[in-house]
Amino acid sequence: MLLWLNSHICQELNIFLFAAVKGAFIFVWALLISIWWLYRLAKKRKNRELIKRNFFKQNDGLLL
């Protein structure tokens, strides 16, 4: 009886640990994708500002 109880608790613990590790992995993956997406967004916005500034300088400060 004691052996069965210990193995049952061990199986429940393994299931819990597997679920916790899987959840942590999904969280880290989502976090990395979010950071990458925000980096691309900031880079695109910065590039857009540089293009506008260059057009402004090329046209001697006149807005098109």
C-alpha cells in the first residue's frame, strides 16, 4: 500500500512539473516573440523618421 501511494504521488508530481515547465516554456517563447516584434516596430518607426528628415533636408525645409 505504501509503495503504491508513493508511486501515485510521484506520478502526480511528474505531471505537475511537466505542466509547469511547459507553461514556463510557452511564457518565455511568447515573451521573446513580443520583444522581437516591438524591436522591429521601433526600428521601422525610426527608419520612417529618418526618411522624412532626409526628404525635408533635400527640399530645403519645404514640406511636400
